[in-house]
Amino acid sequence: MIKVLGIPFDSNSSFLRGPYLAPPRIRLMAAEGSANNYTEEGQEIIAGRDYEDLGDLSFASQDSQKAYEQIKRYVGEAIADESKLLSLGGDHSIAYPVIEAHALKHGPMHVLQLDAHGDLYHDFESNPFSHASPFARLLEKGVLQSLTQVGIRTLTQHQREQAAKYKVKIVEMKDFSLEFVSALDGPLYISLDIDVLDPAFAPGVSHYEPGGMSTRQLLDLLLAVKVPVIGADLVEYNPIRDHHQMTAMVAFKLMKELIAKLK
């Protein structure tokens, strides 16, 4: 069984709020968007038939520690029956409890992070739960067997040092090709920050980082992944900055492709 869970939490965003609005807006594209329910490879993806929609988590508190514990617990329960889960953020901080819950189920995992940013800061703005730090937390806990970051174009010296310390493989956007895909190990978890795309293709994000992937490059990358995928998240879509639902449609297409990868 494949499940989809909305995690509308963005209190750990460092610049703009808004990704908490993303999950329902992405789902809305199934009814109000301009595309059908088919994937690039011809699979039709229908809610209730091909996946179970768990709806959105409700957060009584915006406290980061409480949210982390709630997300981790709920995700653990969702995958306890061997289901696979696609989580819709929310900012990228949700990846910390989501991936940790998967690791508790499956053991240390191989993770593919598609992102403009490394998210490896040890203590960004004195917030250990920051959306700029989830992979630092996961690496510190030893729950990742490997981390491959692709599309990065904002590495600071600190993040390069963090990457070297934890043996993170990084494919910066300036060096991008699909050659790395053949070296991916599985089972694999995919963490997809939509700002991996150039803002021209996805303007509905909080952090504009020019020089990113085209939508076609990202789709070709996902299609090239052949190892088993055991979980995924799609994060950092910010409807407040979107134009004519352009990014919502991209996110909806990526949602379909990720569900197909989980099948």
C-alpha cells in the first residue's frame, strides 16, 4: 500500500513562511489543474485506488520539538504495516523526523536529496530543527547509510566541511549529469525540495536560487532511478509566491512520478 500524508508545518523556515499551505494546493491540481492523472511512463495514478490519502497532520503547537515528535510518531505508525509513504511538506525540516521514522523501520538508509541547498548546517540561526539543518541531524544520529545530494548551488565552506566529515556525495548543479544515478544504492529514500528547479520553472518557492534544473532534467533524473524506492518527501512549495499555479502543477506532476516510483 502507498500512502500520502500532508505535513503542513513550516515554523522552521528561515526566510519566508508559506509552505504550510502546500499539501491541499497540490492535491487541488487533480481536480482544477490542466493535466490528467498519468505519469511520464503511462501509469494512471488515482487516489483511493493507487494510493491512500491520509489527509494532513494537524499541529496544536508550532513548537519545533513537539512537531518533530508528532511527525516521527505518526509516520512510524503509517509505515508500520509495510506501507510506503510520500510526505508532502511543509518546509524541509520535516525530512528529519520523516526519514528518522523510516530508518527506525528499515535500518540506516540510502538517501537521494534533490535540492538547491545542502541543508547541512550544524546550528542554523540557533535552531537545531531549522529547514537548513535536517541532514546534519540525520547524519549525526547515524541513521543514513549514504547521502547523495544533487542540484546543489549554494554550498558554504561550513557545509563543504560537513559534507567531508560525513562523506556526503554532492553533485553540484554546475557539474550536473545523470552519471551518478548508476552508482545509487537501494533501497532508496528520495527527498525532493522543489527549489532544486530553477525559479523560472518553479517560482512558488521561498528561496530563489538561479541556475537550477529544468523540469525536464528533473523528470529524466527520476525516470533514471531504477533501484527500489521505499519512501519520499516533496517539500518547500510555497503557494504564496506562486504564479497562476505554475509551481502547483509542477508539484502535482512530481507527486504522481514519486508515487509511481514507490509502486
